[in-house]
Amino acid sequence: MLRALRILTVVLLAGAIGLTIAKVRSYRNDATPLDDLGSLGEFSFTSSTGGTISDRDLNGKVCVFACFFTCCTESCPQISGSMARLQSELSDVADLRLVSLTVDPETDTPEKLAAYGKTFGAEPNRWLFLTGPREQVESFVIGRLRQAVEENKDADRTPGNKMLHSSRLTLVDTKGTIRGLFDGTSADEVDKLKLAVRRLARER
């Protein structure tokens, strides 16, 4: 009986190892082409520290951009939760930068952005929170990040849904090229984004 249990244990262990190896091989051999949606271009915004962050500061980094606002009660908490997950699960990717851009710049001062970041455990050097003039922000979100944003003018508007915006995360490679859009409210999409980030980091 003991011998049979040992054999069963070995078989199960071998199967687990085989599954792990298969997953690793699948990950390493993932040749699915990423999108090429053009250059993100030049930009300059104010950070939560009060300084300025521009495209030059992110040159050579793999970046994930998200849109949000601090008093949002709709998709923003989930989006920021996904960004926090990326920060944690991709902690070994030194050249990753997460960038959250507020779509409510009149309300979201650098101080509010800093406080918001702390609630999600944001590491200031890896996860940036940016703001800027509304017209500049909206132009960048729509024209560069390829996301949607507009003010909610419906009768049921509340502080938590006063801005309507996309829940997608925009992936940008080390050369400033947009390589894909992923749903920040979908765990499966965030998994795909994680693989894409690692792939781009290896391609340096």
C-alpha cells in the first residue's frame, strides 16, 4: 500500500512539473504579434510630486497608461486595482512604468493624486500619477492613448460618475510605440497584458 502511494505521488508530481514546463514553454514561445498603433508622441504633464513628467522621462521604458479620477465610484477602483496588481506581479521588470492620468484635472491636484496613490500602495518611482489642463488631457487621451473620455451630463450625474472614460490600459513599448489596448476591468485581459509587458521588456 505504501509503495502504491509513493508511485501515485511520483506520478502526480511528474504531471505537475510537466504542466509547469508546458506553461513556461508556451510563455517563452508566445509569438502572437502585438499591435503597432503608432507613436505615442511628445507629452508633458504635472506629476503628483509637483514636478513635470514628459515622454523623455519614459524613454526606454515599457509603459502602461490608465485613465481615472480620484472620486470615481465606477470602473476606476477596479482599474487602479489592476495597476496595483501589475506593480506587484511585475516587480522584477525594472523598466516598467505605470502611468495613471486623471481625466478630472480641476479636482485632482497633485496632493490629491499623491494621497490616492498611497491608498493603492503605489511606488512613486514605478507608478506615476499625472494631471494637466483639461483640454490637453482630453486631447492626449483621445488622440494619443486611443481611449474615450467625456463629461457626464445626464440627470443622474454624481461626483462618482461625472466623467465617462474608457477602462482600457494602453501598452507602450520602449521606443514609444503603442502596442496594444487591454481591458483594465478584466482579469484575463490583465493576464495577457502581463505577458505582453514581459515580452517587450525582453525585446530591448
